[in-house]
Amino acid sequence: MSATPDEDIDGFFTTSRTTGREEAVELTDESYRTFLLDPDDPKLTEVRGMTYEEFAQNRYQAPFLRDLLVHWDGLYREPFVGITSDGAVREGLYALPGTVPSDTGSEPSEAAVRFLGMLTPGELDAVRHDIDAPQWRAWSNPEFMVYRVGLRMEVLTDDKTSAIHDILRASLSSDGYAQVSGAMELNGHLGELAGLPTVMNRHSYWFSVFGDPSTGARGEPWGWQLFGHHVALNFVSVGGRHVIAPVFLGGEPALMDDEAGVHEPLFGTRERLALELAGSLTATQRARAVVFESVLDPAMPEGRLHPADERHVAGAFRDNRVIPYEGIPADELDDAQRDLLRRVVADFLHLLVEGQRELALAEYDAHADETWFSWYGATDGSQPFYFRVHSPVLIAEFDDHAGVWLSNKLPARFHVHTTLRHPNGNDYAKALIARWRERGE
């Protein structure tokens, strides 16, 4: 499970430590293109032309990965508890509306019903799961699949793939759909850059439906899951509430450049707000908020820098992780800083449609004084960085990573991973589903 410094393990996970500060790598098209692998690099030629199944079988041969898969499988098979700060789940943090709001909208459920109506019996068997099925927790974000759950989009006919996109559009805000589809496009862009379109493309994702969407307009729980390289979403609708968590979104590179020029980075707004907040900290506040001076700080304890996850702690198979609070509590920030922190949180929640986002923000506001903000790295944007917002009802992370299919050995601001979860048992809306059942609906 551990990696030695500067070791590239089977071409997947690179971990590097330095005795000082790493050099800054800016988020531009020129910077990431500096690290493109030669098309004849064995890392590419050895897998070029493989199908996604052949590629997965090839990856499974790596000794480190075999150990990691065993570890992940053990985590997957644990009974669900939820992320906590101290090992004890806090009850009563999540509530349903008294009645199903009339403006909840039936578009997601209607789109899901239309999609299911297009499928063959075999496809239906593969894509449908009970609302309590353990397959919710089988998602992962590498370019090879760990578990095969649902239908693989790239092998479906165009009309069925389009119908999945219709579900995404109906379930997500317009900005949220743009970000998710943008991340999928960036995966295709990476596949083109590496000459590996059969390994990474805009539809190398698995899709499932949980529960019965035909009953969604009445508030009964149902949902869908989409996961693959740099994109993993878990959407649940229950009792008038939408929950989208866990979320994993990322990009390598995290921006597109084409004939029209360089586009906005995938997480550009989030970066700017977070850097503005970090840059506003006083010396006293900075001493509290900055947990490590570098994302590769040698002061990190053993195991804090993981060869697969790097610094983020709330990724795949981490449903039951104990994550202590760290950094600075929000009640030590001034009003302007607390507003910036809330805007960062709102950006993490922008996958939700507007009314649903306000409900989630209200939960955040109710625990604002119990919220913590932590930062790794320089606060002026001169280095790659990591930050976390952590409260009883939300954990959100942003982490700059080393290269996997690009050659940068050190973290760079053009390879980004982000996560979003609802601690204390509401990932996959499990706490809200329990509340719905308690009401006997």
C-alpha cells in the first residue's frame, strides 16, 4: 500500500517528496503540453489498441495494484456507516421537507423511465439495482474499472447514450451538467493526446439506475450512478430532496485547448475563490489554516500521502473513513472570509439544481460555526495546493496531482481531483432514505 519516494509504480501512481518547496507549474495549455509523453513511450505503446477489458486485465497484473484492489475490496464489503470525524455518527443532521415540494420536478424520473424503456431485457438486468443495493459503493475513478456495475456507455447505441445524457441534463443544474460533460470531454481529450482512445474517451463510463424512477414524482427514493475516469456521481431523489454525493470530479489536464483557444479550467471559479480566501488570511489565521507548507511536505506523517489518492481522503471506497477536523474553524474567520468560504461550498454544490442547492446550503449554514478550513501549500497560488472544507454535513476537497498520463513527477495545477461527501451517514442519501422510511411513506 505504500510507495517509495520518486518511484513510478507500474505506470499508474507517482509519489514524490521533496525536502523543500516544489516548483510551481501553472495551469496553462503550454504547461501541460510540456509534459506530453512521446507517442513511442512504452507506457503508451504497450497498451495502445487494447479494449477497456484488455486494458483492465493488463493493469490487474501490477503487484502494487493487486494489493490495492484487495484493500479496496475489503473496504467495499464493510457495512456502510458513513464518514465521521471521530468514529461516532451524529444523528439528526439531515431532514426531509414536510411534503414533497411541487417544484421538485419530475424531469429526472421521466428521463430515466424513457431510458429504461429503450433497453433490451439483458440490458435492464445489468442496469437496474435495488435502492439499497451494495453496488452504490462500487464506484471508482481510475481509467480501468475495479467493479463492473451497470452498462458501459461506449458500447451502447447512440440513442441510448443520448438518453443517459438526457437523464444527466434533467438531474443536474445547467452549470453542473456543463462541468460533468466537460470532464467527460477532457477524458476524451486525454485519450487523444495519449493515443489511447479505446482506454479513455468521452463515454468510457458505467451507468446504473437504482430503485424505481416511475415512483419518483411521489417522493419514493430512486437514483442513478455514473462513474469512470475522473467522473463519479451518485444522484438520489427522495421525499422532495436531491442528494448528489459522493462526487469525484477531476481532469488531467483540467482544461481544454483547441482551435478556438484555451478554455476556462474545469474548476477555475473554485480555484479563484479558494485562493482569494487563502490569500486573505492574516498571519495568525494562516498559522492555523495551513496544515502543511507544501503538498509534498516532509512533515506529513507516514501514510498521509497515498500513492493512489495523494492527499485527498474522501475518494473511492472511503465511505466509512474517520477524518478528524484540521486547520482553522470558521468562527475564527471574519465575515468577508466566511462569505468566501460559503461561496466555495456553493461551487462544490452547484451540480444541484437551484432549489435543491439552497436546501443543501441551508444545512451547511446550520453548522457554519462547526466548519473547518484547511490548506496545504503556499496561499498565493505560486505552488500546487490542497484544501478541504469540513463540517458535520459536508466534506469538500481540492487536490493538485502528479502526472499519470502526463510525465510530471510532481503535482501540478493542470491535474486536479475534487471530492464531495455528506458525512454522518448521508452519502447516497442513506440518512434521508431512513427518514423517509420512518415517516412510513
